[in-house]
Amino acid sequence: MNKSKPIIFPYPNQKFIKTEELFKKGFSYYMINRMIEENIAKKINSNTYENLNYEGDESDYLCVSGYVDEGVVCLMSAAVYHNISTFRMSQVDVAIQQKSKVAILPDWPSIGIYYFSSQRYNLGILTIPMEGGSFKIYDMEKTVCDLLSYRNKYGLEDSLAVLKNYLRREDRNIDKLIVYSKKLRCYNILIKYLEVLL
């Protein structure tokens, strides 16, 4: 009797993998299903699988890339990542484009979904490589503008604290901040506080 050849996960140091990446490595749907049956991989959604043998560092931000297709870490979660806020997060804030859908979210970490217009969604995206994969996040200037726009959600005090912390940074880029604020329609509120803080 022929024994099936053992299946090995093709990216042992990667937490999540897309179906297209498995296809590129020569995997068929039959082989992918075998990985699921043998508890090598877990199906997250229609095009993402989790490596169940991953032994690297776990990261809330990395989970975003696995569970939310095209998700971008945003708002206060991005501010905390950039060290311009000490806000205690109860969830990871993630932006997706309006009319996009998320099939399933993890039990942990808690992920909060925000639906951004194309203009707001596409501006200022960075891709951050890390152990186990990578994730998308907005740059500091975009994060400051988003928090000014969403100041009613987080409160003016916490949103202004982010702006103040940003202005203390040596790597701040005020010109870029102003360009973003005009595109995101928060120029008037930004200028009002810049005049006081600078």
C-alpha cells in the first residue's frame, strides 16, 4: 500500500499564507485540504491560511494581515505603533475600503473595522515587515489627520495628545501633514491647533 508523501508547510517562518502563494509553490487544492486535515494549516477565509506550526513571535498587528484582506492598521492603534500615543487599546483599529467585506474575525485580538472612502483609505499606507510576515499601517502624518477627523470618537483631548506628541518628533514632516489635512478635509482644525502648539 502506497503511503501518502508527508506534506510540509512551505513557509515555516510565516504565520499566514495566501492561496496564490501556495499555488506558486506547486500546491493543489487536494494538498491544501490535506494540510488542514493533518492540522498543519487552518483555513481563515477563502484565500488565507494560518500556519499552525508557526513558532515565532505573535503579534496583534500580524493578525490583521491574516484576517482582514487589504486591512490597514489605523487611528489610535497606528498612533500607539508610531509611539505618538500611550492610549490603552482594547482593540486593533483597522481600515478597509467602503463596501469591502470581512468574512471572519479572530477571538483575539479584538479587531475594530472602519470603512474609509477611497481617498482616505489609499493615502499614506506603509508596509511593515516583521517576524512571521508583514502588515499595513498608515504613516504618522495620515494617523494624526485621521484622529483629528475622528476626534469625536476618541475625544478631543486624546486626539490632540497625538498631535502634540507628533510635533515633538524630530522626524515630523509638517509640510506633508498639511498636504494630507487638505486632502482629508481637516485642514481648518489642524491649523487652528498648530497655531497654538507651534
